[in-house]
Amino acid sequence: MTAIAAGADKEKGHNRLQWQMLAGFLAGLLLGLAVYSFAGGAAWVEAVVTYITNPVGQIFLRLLFMLVIPLLFSALVVGVSEMGEAAALKKIGIRTLVYTVVVSSIAVAVSLTVVNVIKPGAGVDRAAANELLQQGQEGAKGIIQKSAETPSGVDAVINIVPSNFIAAMSQNDILAVMFFALFFGIGLLLTKSENTDKLKQGIEAVFEISMKLIGLVIRLAPIAIFCFMFNLAAQFGWEIIEKLAAYVGVVLLALGLQMFGVFPLILKFLAKNLQSLFLKKRERPLLWLFRPPRPMRRCPPRCVWRRIN
């Protein structure tokens, strides 16, 4: 009974965090709009944004990005190595690859169509946009430079295979890291020995540690969200908020079309017997993806699928 009560308390604490994030969002938005209305352009506002709220938000994002690579690598390696047999991996891998390419292509087409029809960025004040770009000049330069250097065609396929795994990690090359993790997981699957079992346990520990650290970082989310919204509202006011709201609406619309339109059609033609089951059972896995219960955070990847089933 004590363990059950402790688990209930932890879930209540997690629910409180969600409300705290919403409170941080609203507080940052309202306070930022008030500052923009009554003290817009004041020197102290610029000082607060430069030396307090912006650094807090950037540190939060950097902490999350820092944990992406170890979490991704460990989850993929353990997941592949727990497949059981190489034959099963081949069968599932080919089907998953084809499915991912098809569904991702449909998602891109839906997104481009919605954006070009609604055009959420139309009417944005050029001066405000240029000011945003100027503030994020360093990041913008990096993004533009990286976009210009991004390979295409055959070169893009070749670059998925990293020549140096450590360099791929340092450059946040997610596709290259995923390829190496999958390849390494296949090696663990094919190599059965006491040493590889110990290595697998070590990688599972990396996964558990990464999840634990992400849980700790997420506790800072209400403060970070407050800082993000304050920066935006205090510097650019209502107009940019309206445009961002339009952008969020477009994102939600595209996601809704994919979830309630594309996926049911795929199930209708490819898995007729599972369509109603998918519609009934999708809520719980989706909730676990975005807000996993406490025990799931300590669960290695192999038991996630079992519990969802």
C-alpha cells in the first residue's frame, strides 16, 4: 500500500508540473505584453532579456539537446539487440523502412499543402522579422551555413553512413548517429557472449540515466517557458503573438490531418481488422510517448512495446 501511495504522489507531482508549465506560459505572456504596452523599448527591458531571461531559456534548451544523443543511441542499440533473431530484424526492418518512407512523404506533402494554402507568415512585419533575425544572428548564420552545406541526392545517402561516429555525435548528425546505433545493435544481436551481455546492461544503464536526467531538466520547464514567452511578448507585442498563434494552428491542423485522416486510411487498406482497435487503443501509447508514467522511465526499451500491447 505504501508503494502504491508513493506512486500516486509521484503522478500528482507530475500533473502539478504540467499545470506549472501552463502557468509559466500564461504568466510570461501576460507580463511580457504588459511590459511591451507600458515600457516598450526601455533600457531595463533589454537588460532583463539579455542578461536574465534569454540565458535561462538557452541553458534549458542546451541541457535538453545535450541529452538527445545518449538517449537516442542507447534506446536504439538496446531496442535492436532485443529483437531476438537476425531474421526477425530483417523482416521487421524492411517493412519499417518502407512504412517510414511512405508515411513521412505523405506527412511532408500534407504539411506543405497546409502551409501554402493558409500562409501563416503572410503579413508579418518585416522590421520585426529582421529584428528577430538580428537577435539570433549567430544561430541564423549557423542554420543558413548548414543548410547550404547539406548534401543532396546520392551524397545525402552516403552521408548517412558516418566515417567517424564521434564526429557525427559532436556535429549532432542525428541520421548518422541513428545508423551507427542500429548497426551497433545488430552487432550486439549477432554476438552472444558474457561480455556483450554486460555491455548491453551498461547501455541500458545509459538509457535509464538519460531518462532520469531528462526528468530533472524538465522540472525547469515552467521557468524556461516563462522566459521564452516573456522575451517574445516584451519585445514584439501582440502582432508577433497573433502570427505565432496562426503558425501553431497550422501545425495542429497538419498533425490532425495526419492522425485522423492519413493513419485511418492506411489502416483501412493495409490492416482492415485493426482499424477500430487502433482508434480505440491509440490514446494510451500516445500519452506514454509524451508523458511516460514513472515506472516506464526506468523501463528499458524492450518492455515499452510489451506494456503498450
